[in-house]
Amino acid sequence: MRIRLFALALAALASLTIFGSHGAQAQGTPLFAVLNGVNECNGMAVPNPLTCRVGDTDGYGSATILFTAATQLCFGITVDNIGNVTAAHIHTGSPGVNGPIIVNLSPPAGVGNPRAWAGCVAVAAATANAIKANPTAFYVNVHTTGAPAPAFPNGAIRGQLF
């Protein structure tokens, strides 16, 4: 419970970072995700058995998502207790269901291994509208390399948007 509250506080802080660094006016309500390795799954429910709890189970983080224009998505992500971040994305998929990547949220190249980063990306209007209409049908996923922890190239921590 303490980790969840900490992650939510970091998500709120990340949303302030988005507004402070980009000066954009928000359109709608910010979305959040509490990220942890317990939410990570591999395989597909059909026809293969789905196995969950396969991420970095002591890793955690948070993500804040905000649409600052009809087709612009801004984000802030914080992570802790995981290996070096290689990528982050928004995927389609309900809890426990893996889905395709629809938005890239990766940290900027050439800045080392950040534990927090923010940015804005262009998205298709249909993608933005789908996320806004049903955020819990999407999840944020952060991938890592093996240093300093075990590698989780398919995802170290994950959380549903809400």
C-alpha cells in the first residue's frame, strides 16, 4: 500500500512536470498508471496459457498521460528498482492480456538511464479518442536490459491506465 501511494504521488509530480516543461493547456483529465512487475504477463490467453507475475517483481513506478491537443499526448514516467530502461510504450490490452504497441513513450536517446522522463508525441486522432474513451483498455509497459538487475526485454513493469 505504501508503494502504491508513493507511485501515485510520483504520478502527480510527473503531471506537474509535463505542464511546467511544455507550457501546454490540457484537454481532459490526466490518466495515470501504477507500474509494477506483478502485472507483467507473457504468452497469450488463447491458445497458449497465460503466465503473469513475470516482470521485475520488486520494481515499481508510475506514468501520467495527458492529451494537450486533439492529437498530442504528453507523458511523465518515473521508475525505481529496475534495470536500465530500454523502452516504454502504451499497449492495447486489458489486465493480464498482452496487446500491440500503439504509442512509444521511450526515454530520450543519449541521456544515460533516466529514472524519470517526460515528453510529448503525436498520435492519430483515432488512437487519442480510443484511449480517452476507455483508458482501462490500455496499459503502460517499461522494458529493461540486464544491468543492474535481470533483463526484462518484454517488460519489467506494467500498469493499466485509469
